[in-house]
Amino acid sequence: MGHRGSGDNWPEHTLAAYRNAKAAGADAIEISVCATSDGVLVCHHDLSAQRVLGVDRKIGDMTWREVSALDVDARSWLGVNTPLEPVTRLEDALRELGPEVLIFIEDKQGTNTMPILDILDAQARPTERFVWKQWAPAAQVRAAKERGYRTWGYFDEEQLDRLDEFAATFDILGVPTGASDELILQVVRTGLPVMCWEVRFHDQVERLAGLGVTGMMCSNVPYLLGGRPADRDAFATGRRAAGDLPSAIDTLGWSSQPAFVPSRESLRIQSARATSYLMGSLAAAGTGLRRLEATIAWPDAIPPEGSAGVVFALSGDAPGGQGERGDATGCQLTLDVDGTIEIAPYERGVTGSPVSAGKVDAPTAGSAVRIRIDLDDDRVHVTVGDRTALEAVLTGTTLRGAWVRLFKDYKTDQAVEFSGLRVVSG
């Protein structure tokens, strides 16, 4: 299912998001609904207009005329060149998606159940097309079931101790992906279908399917449904490619998104914390990385200490691990601000001891360091500029993954930029 219309790819809860998620192959679409002060039902997740519309007011305190004058602005999350999109009325969304699309629909304010159900009842084959979605303890489910709709009740982790109390109320149960395996299995054992949210990574799909979860509410639909990976970055577009994500999502929200600099065709990471950025757009499950090219630059100032680099040939795309560089296995190239360059194994989120180290000219502010990494089974050959910098041998199992992460490991806010990413897989 396209969570908010797949909000990691398009401005959430807009016609553009719903249309594109459907075209990308989503089996269902999730729609959140709020009402304006004059009763117009709009597709909108938050009670406030602040995050996506830029106005610190509640949707319920604004008229449709006021809301419709604003645009959904996802540029801080999806990139500077992401188009602004108009706010979508519920009726327009249902018309756009058409009668063949399964829709999970939620009354976010909790006060619009009857008006929403009235609109659904007026659609063709409504009880086949729509599933009523709500937080498990909420009471609106009774009205939806009375009108013949299937229902999906989702549990926050703190409500799972009331699972027995609420489970029989719903046809489908929901549990967050962050819940432990034990908790998810507890919900699966009820015998009801379970749909988890939010699913962004192939590793999550594999884990959840293995636990018996049958539905995935996905924020990253085109990436998870596969397709041919890119062989180079899309930084010049000023928009995030499907599958590319910062390591911090839930904790920091939209503020964790690095900035695209189209004029330099680069990705700028600037935060006072160690962090990484998944380049999922360049990877395909079941393939291996043979060559990676990248350019690293500190455009404004060199940090007093620390390094940046790439973790490559990763076995998976899950977040987490040391410095949020991913909970997977691969190899790490580190460029220190003093010019030290190292290759080390990266095992399940922990960087091992360097197996090869060398020295290049220390980076200077505004200068670019061009790096090429060639992989041949267990051998790694690193070229910096036009000369060989390192050669290393690692165990073969370390170098068979497809994923790449860019990272900075220092906790000051000097920006680092990555550009010119190219990959050869096979």
C-alpha cells in the first residue's frame, strides 16, 4: 500500500502522489482525511497545517478557501526542485483513483466519520473498494462496520498490551515496523491478517514477511517494487531518487534531509551529528557491486577532526548500526581530514580494524577528492585522482552486496558534499 501516497517519493496526500503510487504498482492507497471549518473534506495527515502547508493553524480552524490557497510543500524532505502541489479534496482523490483501486481511509480528526462514510457510500462498490482505518482504541469503527466496511485497526506499541481487548473488533490489524519480533508475532498469532507501517527498506520487507506479516504500508513504493537501478546519482535534478534516504527518519523528521545542490550536482550533508545517506537507487537485490566512483568535498570549511566516506557492497539496506551507517555487512572507505585514507570491513553495523591505509594530500576547503573503488571478488583497489592509493583483500562474503551509503562521522556542522556517484554492478 502507498503510505500517504508513498510520501518518500512524492508530496504526501496529493493527487500527484496517489496517481504516481498507483502507476508504480501499489495494490492499495492510504488516504488520511481532515475537514475544514466549513466542512470540506481534504486529504491531509496532520491536524495542523504547519508541516506541509507552512501555516501554524489547525486545518479545522481554516475555511476551504484558506486551505485551497496554500500548496503542499515537500521540498525540505524530497528536494529543492520538488514541485508544489495543491491540497486535494477527498472527492477529487476518489475520482482520480477510480473504482478499481483499494483505498484505506482514516478520519484523522475523529469527528468526520459520518460525512466520510456518506461520500464512500455514494461510490461504486464501496464496501469492496474501501477499508476503514483507525487507531485501535478509537470508537468510530462501529459506524463503519454497521455500513458493511472492512476495518483495519493499528496499534501503537503501548496499546499492544490491550491486543485481546481490541483485536476482535477489526478485520485487519496494524503494528509499527519498529516493534520487536516478539510483539509482531504476538499480533500475527491472533490469526487475523497483519499489515505493518511504515515500510521503506527491502530488509524490512524480508523481516516482516518472515514473521508472517501479509501487508506492507510503504512510503517508498517504486523502490520496494523493484525495477532497473540507476547507474549514477540524480543529485543534479534537485529531487530525491526512489530508494535514497537519510539514516534518521522518524526521530528528526523532515529536518534530517540533506540538501541537494543542483548547480554543483551534489548532495550536501550538514548536521552536528554523525549520519549517513542510503543510495538505494543504485542497488538491486541479488546483484553485486563491481565499481564505485564518488567525489568528496568540504565546500566551505574543513572540520577540526573526523572523516567522511562510503560504506559499499553492503548486504542490505536497513538503517541502524555504528554512526547510523546501516545494520548490514560490507566494506568501508574512510577519508580523514588529514588525508589518511583507509579500507576496513564493516560487519553488522560495526567498523572493523583497517586492512589497508594510505595517505593522500589533505583536503582543503573547496577542493574535491575523486575516488574510484574497483572490486574483484575479495580484492579492493582504490584510486584517488589518477594514482593508486590503496589495495586490500577482504573475505569474499564481505563484498557481495549491492548497497552504498555515504557518511560523515564527525559531530560538528561543517558541510560535506558528495557528487559524481557512478556504479557498475554485476
